[in-house]
Amino acid sequence: MSLPQRILGQTGHPATILGLGGEGVLRTYGYEPQAKAVIHAALGAGINYFESARAYSGSEAYLGQGLKGRREQIFLTSKSHGRTYKEAMAHLAITLKNLNTDYLDLWQVHDVRTFEEVEALAAPGGALEAFDQARDRGWARFIGVTGHENPEVLRRALEIYNFDTILLPINPAEPQYRNFLPQAAEALSRGMGVIGMKVLGRGFMLRVPGVEVKDLVHYALSQSVSLVVIGADDPGQVAELAATARDFTPMPPEAQRRLEAQVAPYARRLMYYKPA
């Protein structure tokens, strides 16, 4: 089965517009059969982008087992929340071992929240030295950055380093507070790969009356993104997400505005990932 693809910015990778995120059942320990079933369902659906993070419980180890024999067919990425060279390099060693690979296609600076963190990353002995070294030594082909609290902090990160990709929230609640959608457009115009997350908001957005998975996925894919990553709890959810991505047609602007208005009364609570 095939899924539509878009080029992931300057990486040149033809990414499926839906990637498997490291949340859902993958962000657990002790659920190996269930995690393997989700990974194999994603492969069967044609997904070629798989994402994890050092902070995501057993996600890396699950992927390392579930993707055996498929390494050259997929784009594999993980993240480090380390802010120093030493921390990031220690994370990378564990990540590569868990994922059963010699290299990552994309290694991402995880969850940048404050301006102080950005400065620490770029300081002598900061984590960006580890990311540079990983790329130079072939342990990571491309370098990305992620954030979901403050778009201005993420914008500052882009000023201090030439990242290949950016991962940020894309959903109809965003326009109501600290909106990341304009930053996605800016990044895409600069040739970066733009990856959307928080598309379903851990499923909370589906509690808004009348809002369905298709609405949220098609809204996200209608923004300035290369792809969206979404976690899943079981193969049925993977199948539903893949079918929705396969049927994607751009959502007209007026339909986007209606969805934003529908979500607006609940938006601040739905954006649990942005503290007050």
C-alpha cells in the first residue's frame, strides 16, 4: 500500500505525509507484542518515517526490534533532550544501540522551551557540539530541532544553528495562543523540512463535539508541513490514520476557519503542552 509523499526539505527524503510517532503504545515499557503490531501495521500501510526520542520510555527499543530488516527502506529519527555535549553524546550511544543501527537519518534537539536552553545549546560544551560531531562522523545524516511551548524560543534556535528540520505543533487550537503555524510557513519557505506534531493532541481534540480524526489530519496536512507524525495505540488506529492520509485533499481556507472556530472555546485547555 502506498501513501502520498512530500520531500522533507533539504534532506531530499521523499517522506510519506504520515509518520509513526513515538507516543501511544510505543511510549511504554513491557508491551512488546502490542508495540510490534503497531510498527508492522505502519510498515504495511506504507509509512516510511519513524520517530522516537531518548525520553520516550521503551520506544527506541520497540522500534529497534520491530524494524529489523527494514532499515534501508525507512527514514529513522530520534531525539536528545541533553543540553550539554556530554549528555547528548551519552544519549546518542544508547539511542543507536536501542534502534539497532549505526546511524540516524535525523537526530533532533528535543523540546526546546526557554531562551536560556537555546543559549546553553550553543555555548562551548553545549549539545550542538555533539550534534555537529554526530553529523561529521556519520552517526546522524541530518539535524533537527523541536519545540511546542513558545514559538519565539524555537525561532531563536533557528537563528543560532542551521537546522535541516523543525518539529512543531500543528492543529486548529494553535491560532488561539502562541501560534506555531506562521513559524511552520517561515521554515518551509526557507527550505527546511517541517514536521507537524500534536495533531490530535493525545486524542483530547476528538472530545470537541463534531470533530473527527479526518478533520484534524486534513487540517494539519493543509498547513505548511512536509508530513505529520502521530502515535497509535493499536493497529486499528494506524489503519484509520493511514486511510485518512491516503484520502487527503487540501482543506479549503473557509473550512479551516470553521474548524478553528469550533475548537476555539476549548483551545487553551486542549493545548496542554503550553503552560500558562
